[in-house]
Amino acid sequence: MSIRFPNESAEYRVARNALLASEIELRRRMEAVAVQLRQLPQGGQVPEDYVFHRMAAAGVAEPVKLSELFREGDTLMV
């Protein structure tokens, strides 16, 4: 399927079709990489419970452990 825009040149259409083919290949490669990523075995244990600082009430920094930033579950966001 080829879409043509008004007043486009043949050179432009060739370049757009090449770009479209590249974008399709990029999507295929991204999915292949995502499959590899999902197949990775779990990594090792974190060697220590790292401490970070977060902004608490009134703009005061307070320490927070890495383990306190997570809850149980398989979909987490920090």
C-alpha cells in the first residue's frame, strides 16, 4: 500500500518509502531485543540495603532504605 501526498516528487516518495521500511525493521528489532530482555535470568542479590535521601515534609531531607521503596509484586515503579 502506498500513500501519495499532493505535489510530492518521485524522489520524496522513494525516500519516504525507504524511511517506512526502516521504521518497520526498527520495530521488529526492538521486539526481538524485548524478547531477549524478558528471557534474561534473574540477577544477583543486592549486596546491601542502600540508603538514599528523599524530601520529606517542609523540604527536609530524610534517609530512606532501598528496601523501603518497594512492595511485593511484579510491577513496580520507583
